[in-house]
Amino acid sequence: MRLFGRGSEPGEPVGGVADFWVWWAEARPKIDSLLVTEDVPALAEVIAPAVAALDPGLTWDVVPGKAALRALVVSAAGNPELRPLAHRWALAAPPSDALWEFHPSRPANRGATEMTLDVGGREFALDKLVLGLRVPNGTPRIDVTAFHPIFPDLTDEVRTEATLLALDWILGEDEVARWVGDIVAATFQPLDAVPAVHLPAVVADLASEYQQEQWALMEGRTAGGARLVATARYPLRPVDHPLLDQHIEITLPYTEADEDGLPEGASAAALREFEERLAAGLEGLGGTALLAAHMSAEGTRVLHVYADPSAGAAALAEELAASWDEGRAQVESQEDPGWIAISPFLS
């Protein structure tokens, strides 16, 4: 059933998340009985308002569990702004038992290609879904063109929704966010199409190329036409770090620059040393913060850090910035779950 609809200590539920799990403990006997009788409308009447109270943009589903009999999925439905909330909801969940487990995104279903769904009153058998797959040169994503025999009879919106749902079932929602690029639901079969069951293997092959940490070096121009040099993690994606929704921007002016305004000499060395100290400090926070990118232009370097707000990364940045002696360093932090501030670097 697919219905649309922060804390002071690490892992501590707050606000609506804590309220949800209090409600769940009280409502679970009724939910279990409705599942036994397969009363789907009544089940929706019970669960949907509780999920909407977390955020109306979240979706929910009850699916087969990996270890338990069933799983409750509360998902951001591809909305990066809501992904941290969904993951904090899952972290605050009670321990899994024989009947229930909890997920912040739709997991892959190993039997997905044996499923048949109702889409627009038509049978959408996933074993008849075929995909045209293309990996653009130099990108960590697969563009997908999907076709099913019922697609010519459906509207664009319904075709697209059916394709997204099928990809979530076959690959898993987070894996779709990581590795799938453009998605087209076509009314004709693409050339060299393969059965959808092969998609996980193609994705696994692509992912194997990015197992080691990589950084990308980029060049461009500022709005005023000055040369700009940037370095960013690659691939760089919020889905890989769903709890890091605090953006910390550190601005360091430097005094020794070349004719393009880029750091050189003693300033270049000082910036490297600062970055090493910052990276070591963030690593000490146990995976709750990371340096995502930095860029230099016109005598200034800007470093972009993302962190769990409870991690203390902002205080660390303030402490390090206070030691910068080539001008007045600035540190600004704000909530940015979609990593909008560094959107040009996302891959």
C-alpha cells in the first residue's frame, strides 16, 4: 500500500518522532489484527494520520520484512529534504521482532519480478518490464528507459509512477537515489532493452568502480569572471549521509595569491594544514560529519562541511577558525538536508 501523505543527543528521538513511537506501542495490537483480516482501508485509516503527523510529505507502506514477517516503511519518497526525518524515525524505532521491522526507505524485494501490481486498472507484471540502460561517460549513474506492454495505454504520470515503484521494488529506494539518473517511461520498447531483473547486476558493476574514496578537481569562473578552483568528494550524494543535514560553511581569506587570485606559497601551505586539522577533527566525531567540498577564488577559500546537528562539528569549526591568522575567518551554519548549498557538486 503506497499512500502519500531533530535532537540534542545523537540518536535521541524528538518531537513527532517520539510521539509516533508512543502511538505505535498503543496502536500495534489493532494494526496486527487488521493485517490478519486484510482490512486495507481500515489499516490506512489507522496508520496514515500518524505518518502525516510526522510530515505530510512522507509516504508509508507495509511490505515483507527481511528477517521479520513484515516491515513498516516510512519514506521520504525521493525528497531529500525529508530523508533525515525518515532516518531519525527509523533510528528511534523499537527493536525488530518476529513480526515487525522498520525501514526509512523501500528495500529491494528479491521476488520483485514475480509480482503483479494493479496500475490504472491494468495488470502490471514486473517480469514483462524491460529497461534500456545507458551510463553516460564519466558519470556514476545509469539512465533508464522503461517499457511495459501496458504503457501505451497509460498517461505519462501513471507510467512514470509505475516505473518508479518498480525500480524501488527491484533495486531498493536508496539504491535508485544513488545510482539511477534520468528515468523515462516510454511507450515503445528501447533498442537493446534487457529484462528488469538484470538491473541490480548492472548497478553492482557500476558501484564497484567507486568503492575507494575519490575527489574531483573542477575549474570555473566566479560571477565576476575570476578563476575558481574547487575540489569535491566524488560521487557526492546526500543519500549516502542521510543524517548530515547541517551545513557548516567556513570562509578563510588568504594573503598570498597568484595573479588569478588562487592561493600559493605560505598561504597554500597554511590552507592545507587547516584542512588536515579539520579532517582529523571531523573524523574524530565518528562519522557524524564530513568535509564535502572546498573552493578557492579571489583570495578566499570556502570549505563546506555537513554534519549531524548533534555532532558538535560547528563548535569544532569555530575553534579551528579562531586560529586562522591570515584574516578574519567566518563560520556559518544552517539546516540544509537537501545539500542545496553545494548542489553544483552533487553527482
